Amino acid sequence: FQLNVVAGILLAYFSNYLLQGFDGKNDWRWMLGVVAIPSAAFSILMLFTPETPRWLVLYKKDDAAARKVLALTEDTTDHLIERIKNSVSSNKEKLFLKKNKRLLILAFLIAFFNQLSGINAIIYFAPKVFEMAGIGRSAALFSTVGIGVVNLIFTIIGWSLIDKFGRRTLMFIGSFGYIVSLSLIAIAFNSANHSMIVYYVFLFIAAHAVGQGAVIWVFLSELFPNAIRASGTSFGCLTHWTFAALVAQVFPFFAATVSGTLIFGFFAFMMVLQLLYVWKMMPETKGVALENMESTIVLH
């Protein structure tokens, strides 16, 4: 999913130049429509994606199909199927119960901090951010291509590291990267020389791709026990996109009325809070079976 989003952003950015003047006043339609290419590829690949074994066991009661999926990565499957069945007392367990409070807080906060880093403010409004820094419109548009390239490269790096170093380690790396890059952007906006802001934004994108960008969807899918996994993951996604929408709505107003120093200083402060969240609250889910996740989080 993350790579599909990045590919779409890259394609849209590049098409802005490749298709400029192609069809006159309809250029913008082509620029938006070309993003359908990675979306179509993603849809086709989904046809070859198996259902999750836990869903097959718990909701479809299809042990045979689950056994085939598990066999792709596991040598023995029967005991895993029994553990999945024994991990829930009821598939109708409610999400918003007192015993799930810690899980809900963990999911809410990682999604909340993801958007309060300013990631979508920059991705959605990159040309505006660069224009705020005094960079010409043409150069600002071209610099957005760099955002897509950096995002793609460091997403792949995060993808390759997440199972080697764990979720918390990447979140620590990303949080420090956020704080440094956002602080540099805020300081640069307060100085006479804005020429380095583009590179600080690239550093910010790299920190996001390795940290939050690589971790959030994996963490949300691992956090909740089987009985509430679907609804819990949906809750985390809802939180994420609600704050994404809010940031997208309010950022243009603040960009027009408040200095870049205050905006990015605020984002940097929020990432200090995220660092505290990772340090004090976030459990490591690497290598923990979903059936053991609830007890692991209680002990954390």
C-alpha cells in the first residue's frame, strides 16, 4: 500500500512535466488520471494475494485454506490453527471495553502523531511550502519530484529494516529524524537564507519513510488480538485519516497567516511528544505472535 501511494505521487509529479502542454487546458486531467496506472497494478496484484489465515479460521471456518496459506511460511501448521482458535472466546467481542483501553490509546496515538508530524501538510502542499521559503514556482514544483524520489528510496529501506531492527527502533530513528529536520526547517524560516529548506524537507521525508511510514500500518495490524483485530485496525485507520483531513483543511489557512517558523516549530514539538510515546508506551511487536500480543502489551 505504501509503495503504491509513493508510486502514485511520483507518477503525478513527473507527469506534471512530461504532460505539460500535451493537451492544453486539460493537462491537469491527464496529470491526475495517470495515477490510475499504479492503482490498476495494485488492484491486479490483489487478485493474487491470499486471505489471512486467521480470518479464514475464525470467520470462514476454512481450516484447509488457512493451512495452505500458513504453509507458505511455516513448517508445521496444525498447532498454529489450534492456537488461533483458542485465542478467542468469541468473534463478537466489542472493541470499546475497559480492558482494551491501552490498545486503543496506543493505536490512537501512533495515528495521531503520524499526522501531527506534518507529513501530509508537506506532501499535499509541497509547492506552497517551498514558495513560502521564497523558492520560485517552477523550482518549487520541480522540488516536489525530489520528495517522491526520497520517499520511494527510504520507504524501501524502512521495508528492509523493519523485521531486522524492530518497530520501536525504527520509530526512535524516525522520531529523532523528525525533530532534527523540522527544527532545521523552523530555524531556516526564521533566517535570511532559505536555500537549505528543500534539503531539510528531504531529510524530513526520509525520516518519515524509515520511521512512521514503515511502521504505522504494520504496528496497527499487529497490535490487537484476534477477536478485535479487524475493528481495532479500522479504528487506527479512522484516526489516521481523520487527522489527515483536518491537517489538509487547516494548513492552507495557517500557511497564509502564520510564519513557517511557528508552523514547523509546532510540528517539531509534537515529534518530541512522539519520542516520549515511543520511549514510555510503545511495545515492541517484532516476532510476537498475534495470539500472544495481548499478554505482551500488558507486560510492557
